[in-house]
Amino acid sequence: MSALSEVTTLIGQRAADLEKAREVFTSETRAFVNGILAAVRRARSEPWAQARVRIDLPREIEMEGKSAVSLESPFARCQLRFRKETTYRHIGDVRFGIEFEEAASSFVWQITLVPNARYPRMDDLVWQHLKTAPETTSTLGAVHQTKANIVRFVQRPVDKDLDGECAFADVKQVLDLLLGADRPLAEAVGIDQEELL
């Protein structure tokens, strides 16, 4: 007959502490992302718009469960829109929040661009723009995930150095970068450069 392992025994004895820790984690990360979203709203009148690019901020954050862990990941999903003809079309999402990163086996603060499937070249064009943009001062953890067609602008570990000020600065910098990306976004959605003039 088999006996229970030390890990199982420890978890059995600390179940209440683990449950409380999960509640604290969920509550604090939700409040953190909500605070960043509120600060972004205060920084500039909504929607964020410039030339042909517009970013619509969500009313509230979303929570997503991960299969690898039982904790939820809070994030905000901003809609990236581009004016084609007379209407602003939804061309992708800018996600920011605290999410589980399987490669690191930990939670991280990250900001990503997830283009709509209709615009498969957008990530390539935005990545090139990011690498050449003079206003880009910090691209902490910037990676072009070509297989997933995603641009990750920022990734920071969830540790004592992560605070609201640096997270807000990350989001503001990325949103400002995208507002100034009208040329690569126009190319991604199929607008000639002459039409931008």
C-alpha cells in the first residue's frame, strides 16, 4: 500500500493558507491592472486617436484562467482601429496585464499586440516600425513571436521592482508608438502610401 508524499501532506496541512494566498494574488493583480487602466484613461481623453489610428480602451479588465495553473490572469484588451475610407476598422488588440508565461513558469507583466487574422502581415510591419522608431526608449523584453503573429513589446517579472509607475509608462509608450504607426498599419490593411498624404 502506498503512502502520501511529503508534498501532498504539506498541501493538505496548508490548504487554507494556499486558498487565502490565491485570493490575495487574484485581488491584488486585478487591482493593479485596474489601476493602470484608470491611469491610462486619465492620461489622455478617450479614445486615443491620431491621424488614422485610434485605440479604444475597455470599460473593465478581463480575467482568464490558465490550464497550467489555477490562478486567473487579469488583463485589459484595447482595440486597435484604423480608418479605412470613412470608418475605423478593428484591426487588432493591444493586451496588457499580468499573465502566466509557460516558458518562464511564472506570472509576468506584459504588453502584446495581437493582430486580427485578416491582417497577417501586421506583426511583421509593426515589429520593423518598433525597431526603427526614434521615440522608442525602452523595449524591455520585446520579441516578435512570428509563429503566433504576435508582437510582445514588454515583459517584466512580477516582483518587488514592478510598480504602477513603470507599468503605466510601459503602456503609455506602447500606445503612443502605435498611434504613430500609421504608415506600417496602412500597409498592413492594404492602403497605398499616397492615400495617407
